[in-house]
Amino acid sequence: MSAENYADDLRATVRFALETTRAIAVCPFHSQVTIRIGDDAAESHAFERAKESRQE
């Protein structure tokens, strides 16, 4: 796997973890804008989920 593919996969994994733990949300007015919710517990949970999925 090339470094570029790894980076894209990692980016997608992290974004998925952040979205599913409600640490970030998509702006309802601009679909390309991501909003940080600011929930430290959600961000910590997302970090752990991303680490677990990278180990699989």
C-alpha cells in the first residue's frame, strides 16, 4: 500500500470515528464544512475507536 492510500484510509477512519461518536457534525447549510462539537469525551472515544480499527 502506498503512503497516499494509507493516508486516505486513515483520514476516512478518523472521520468515521469522529462522526459516529458525535464529536463532529456536518454543517446543515454547507455539506463540505465539518463542525467540531467540542465534547472531550466524544473525542476521546473517537480516538480509541480509530486506534482499534487501525489494529484490525
